[in-house]
Amino acid sequence: MLNMATIFASATSRGLKPLRVAVAHHIEARRFDVVVQEEFDCDYQKIKDMIRDKIAPCDAVVLLVGPAYGFEPTDWPDGLPKCSYTQLEYELAIELNKPVYRYITSAKY
């Protein structure tokens, strides 16, 4: 039996959630496992650890980029530049040396 790749699908919930869901279904239809982070915590360290735990076992990340800035943790450490959950997913994927496939949505979307 072949081991299939596991793909983490990332996108802002604001505006791109329907597209992320469609991409996740597309990935699953090709018999890959897909991981999506849907629940977020306001505590920066908790969410960072949770996202890292979700991305770490994945083979790659699909990142959907659009015009909206996503939600961010409200409990942000002093001295760190703020970013959205989606940006944090991207940064952690890079930190974990995961291939990231970036797709930019059109203005019409």
C-alpha cells in the first residue's frame, strides 16, 4: 500500500473559506489527506503550537492568498510584529521546511 501525501490547506476565513473548502475537496478527491485548521485560540503561543502540530506531519502546504487580511490572535507578545493566523501558518511552514504552493486569487474572486 502506498503512503499518500498529507497536504495542509491554508487561507483566510474572511473571503477565502469557500475556496479553501473547495481546494480541500479537490485534494481529497485525488486521494491525498488534507488538514485544515478551523479552530483558533486568542492566545498566541497556544495557537502557534497548535498550528505547528498540524503542519509538522504534513508533506506540503497549499496557501491561498487574497486581498483580505485574516484574523489574528488578540493576545500578542510585545515586540513581535503582528500577523494573521494564515500568515503564521505560512511562517511555520517555512520554519518547518515544508514546500509551500502559493495561489493568488484574482480580483474577481
